[in-house]
Amino acid sequence: MFSVFRPAIVLLLAFTLLTGVAYPLAVTALAHTLFAWQAGGSVLAVRGEAVGSEWIGQYFTAPGYFWGRPSATSPRPYDALASGGSNLGPSNPAELDAVRAEIRALRDADPADADKPVPVDLVTASGSGLDPDISLAAAQYQLARVARARGMPERRVRRLLAREAHHPWLGLFGEPRVNVLELNLALDGMRPRRVP
């Protein structure tokens, strides 16, 4: 009886070791060799201290900082361990209430611009709930508030925004955007370094 099952058992063990141990170890080693910074979490540091990841949003609420997209993670915003969308559709009353609350918070933070239309990415969460970027329109919507709160001329904040903006790759792929953490660090006069 054992001789009948022996080839199946040997193949099961061999493929378990090959695809469950050897392959993941090889891919991990290759990633850490070729893409050390990305495989290490894309960590940004200022003066040797980690301040965040380029690929995970952070929660900013002070008027002198640009705010990112709302986070769908719970109970804490931008919790990478709870990544995922809210799964609420556009006609869901809970989603509509959340969007209205975000619009109200933005307008309360800057009553002078209460009549401007709010860019959609400032009031809706991304699919992961961790999006670190906002559109240039979302950044420009907040520009006057940030400049006033910091006592800076708007043109200086606009120059920082232009410097930190990311444009479509080859002019075709992707959307113009800005990383909120990098932009806010630039506002504070800090240039983050990549930590491998």
C-alpha cells in the first residue's frame, strides 16, 4: 500500500520545499539585493530618524500642513495592518455621511474658500485606505490655507508644491500627484533621505 502512495508523498514534500520554502527565500533575497530600499519598506528619514514610508499615507490635521486622502483603516487612520477599502458604494448613506463630514472639516479649516469645489480625492478613501499621494488639484485647493497658517507667501508654497510634484512617467503613464509626507517635510525645511 505504501508503494502506491510513495510517489505522491515524495512529490508533495518536494514541491512543498520548492514552492513553499526555496522560491519565497530566493525571491526575497533577490528583492533585497536589487530593490533594497523598496523591500525594506521605502522608509524616509530625517537626521537619521525614520519619519514614515513613501508608500503609506500619514494623518495630518493641523492647518499648516497639507492633508492626505481620508483613510479607510480602523480604528487608527493609515494603519498598514488594517489596509483595505471601506467597501461602501457611492449611494451608501454611510459613505455619503463620511464625504459630507470630510467636506465640512475642509471648509471649517478654511472658511475663506468655502465656495470652492472640493477635489474628490480629499473626501474619498483609496482602495487600500493608505494612499500617500494626492492630486495636484487637491494640493492647490489647500494651498491658501497652508500658506496663511504658516505665515508664508502663497508663491513660496506654490514653488515647493511644483518642486515636489510627480508627473506622469514618459508623460503618459499615471496622473500628476504629490506625496503628502514629502511635501509637508519640504514645508518644514527638511529633506528626507531614503533608508535602506
